Amino acid sequence: MTINPYILERISRIPSDPNWDADRRNPGNAEIYADFFTDPAPYEFPESIAVRDETVPGPHGAIPVRIYRPTDASGALPALLWNHGGGFTGGDLDMTESHVTGAEIAARAGAVVVAVDYRLANEGVRYPVPLDDVVAAWTWLADRADELEVDARRISIGGASAGANLAAAAVLRLRDSGQDLPAALLLAYPSLHFPLPALDDEVHAVMATLPPVLRAKPATVAAMYGNYAGRISDLPPEVIPGNARLQGFPATRVLISEYDDFRPSGELFVQQLAEAGVPVETHLAEGMLHGHLNRTPVLEEVSCSLDFFATALRETPPAR
């Protein structure tokens, strides 16, 4: 398999100069990124989904959340607490990986999705603040299941990239503090190890052809975790869940992008979960790069990825 042909054509428009200043605040760069993330056809938001914004209390102040609920469903529905990615420093409730993913999973699964606008690791914010926000949002959702018409036994947690890291870390904290666990854990192209495991040779050969801005080189990953945790040594399991004891984790689904520097982290975590006796399923998004849920289901492989998670919400049995 090779990179999806449509995406490959968009990649050709990104500067390959390793010295290119890729700051998205630059208007010219913003135009390049907008072109790269333009899909083959317009996206149509699901008509069956009602959306509302709320704030929930947390130890560091109010946390914005966005709630997606099917209007054609009734009774206590399964639910998902969803966390966007962005290297712990970027992302918000409006990004495709949060807004479109939340709406699509809600529509496809007949579930309530609550997307979390956790505090980002900027301007002195560091671990554990973003994780504290995610755990607080989880507690709010679990405590208000009846009010939100959610089945308290069928609430799952998930996220993409850095958000997947936060979701896995939230499970660790809940388990270790003796609290009720999510019914399932849904991870999209997660970052769960540092340093990252190596790519296999075939994937590496393709990755080497990509512009530097689309790569997560070792220095970039070190800077990401150094910024989030304030150091790159003696990192606790809540920062690097791949270092944790995983016994007792809920059933987990891991979505892996085929051409992604973080792919080996997701694959290793799958092996670690299986060794710990945790039920785990994977889906390889063929031809896709890291962050492919920042595209819309107009692309078939994105639609398949969303179905992979939606099926988990529909089929996962109650946690207790």
C-alpha cells in the first residue's frame, strides 16, 4: 500500500525545505495548510445531531465541553468522552478531529459524545493540568449520567494523538484510585511511549519522502514531552502510559495510521495490552498519515476509522 493518492497530491504542495518556517499564524502558511486539509468534496454535518456547549468544574477552573446527542434516539444512550490531539499545545473544540469526529461518532453509534477542551501546555501550564481537566470532565459525565440520559455503565473514553495519551492516563488514574473504569478505551494514532519505538523499514522508506513538517522526528517528540512534563527523564506512567502496568484496563480499540511516526507506539501498546490480558482490537487506516481524523469522512478511510470507533460504542457491554 502507498499513501492515499489524493493526500499524496496535496503533500506535493507543501514545501520540502527543512528550513521552512511552518508557523501556521503566517497567512501564507495558513493557506498552504488549508489547501492540504481540503477534502475531495464538501462535508455535510449530520442533521440528526444536536450540539450544545457547556462548562464543567475542574480543579483548575471551568472546563469547556461540547455535547453531541442524536435527536432520533431516546432512552439512556452509550457515551464517549473524547479528547482531541495537538501535541498537548494545540487544538480546540472546533478542529475537525474534535467537532466532526464527535458528531460523526454520535450519529454512527447512536451515542452521546462529550468533547473536552482541556487546558493546553502553554504559558507555564504543564502536566498534570491537562490530565486533571480530562479526569474532571470524566467525573462530571459519570456523575450526571441520568441528567444527560446516558447509560452510566456504558461510558467510554478516548482521544487522538496527545488526546489518546490523556485518555489512557485518565484510565490509569481511575484504576489506581479505585474508581469505576470506562466501558472501553478508544485510541486514535496514540503517543504512549518516549522515546518512540522505531518504524519498520518499509514504512520508514515511505516516511522519508515526506516534507519535514509532516514528520515527528526524535527531537520534536522530545520537545513535546519536555514541554508537557517539564523534563524528559524519570517520566511517570501518567505521562508515558506505555510504561505503566496495564492489568485491569478496559477493552481497548486502537486506530493506527499507516504512515505515521507514532505508529510503532500504538502497535507496541497493543502488544502490551494483550500481554496484560486486556481485550484489544486494531484498525490500520491504509494510506493515511498521522492525524487523519482531521479530515472528513468524505475520504473512505476516514469513514472506516469513524465506524471502527462507533462499532465499539454500540457493541461494548456495560462496564459493571
